[in-house]
Amino acid sequence: MSHDAAVPDGRTPRHLWVVGILALLWNCVGAFDYLMTQTRNESYMGQFTAEQLEYFYGFPAWVVAFWALAVWGGVVGAILLLMKKRLAAPVLLGSFVAMVVTSIHNLLLTDGLAVMGAGAAAFSAVIFVVALALWLYARSQADKGVLV
């Protein structure tokens, strides 16, 4: 389907800009958290207990790699969405899958829930829903021909 068939007047739907900007802001927060954790920024990491810091700094390399794919894939996917590129959908799917892998490690394969508390599981659920919704949105817009 052509872009013109999806949007009769040829303009980009306003919701694409709203979703894209919110997605970029949301994913930039995740990228900031990743950077602050990986660089062990003292002022940022000072909010955590010694046990929590040990937990974060003890992630195996494969978990850090999946975390990076999740956050940076989200940022790139949001930018691609704003650029109206259909590549946004598979990039956001990859980000979502990487986030799921990271969450499985953090909440099920380790004592992350005990270390971080129930709030971590609740926040992971929010991240899951947002990442899934962004992928579904991008896929829908690609199917409609809005993303080319």
C-alpha cells in the first residue's frame, strides 16, 4: 500500500509524531540509565544500596549486551519511526526481545527481585507493555503504508 493510500492528503498522521517523540523521550531515559550504570556514575548510582550496586555490577557480559540492544534499539527504533522508515518495526521488535531476555535474567534467573524489590517487577512490566505497544504501533503503521 502506498503512503498516499494510507493518508489521503499525503501528510503524516499527527499521532505518528506524538508517539514517535514520546517513544524517543522514553527510550532516552532507558539509555541514560544504561550509560550511568555502565560508567558507574557516582552521583547517579549513589541512590542504590551496596547490595544493589553489587547486583548491577555483577551482570554477566551477555546480559549487559542484551540490555544495550534493548535500550539502544529502542532509541534507534524511535528515530526510525520519526523518520517514517518501516525498518522501525523490526528494530523495535529486536529491542523488545532483548528487553524480555534481560528481564528473564534479572527477575527469574537471579535474585534480582529480592535485591531490587517488587517495584522492579512492576516497572519491568511497564517497560514490557510500552516496548510491545511501540513495536505493534510501528508494525501497524508499516502495514498501512505510513512507514516506507
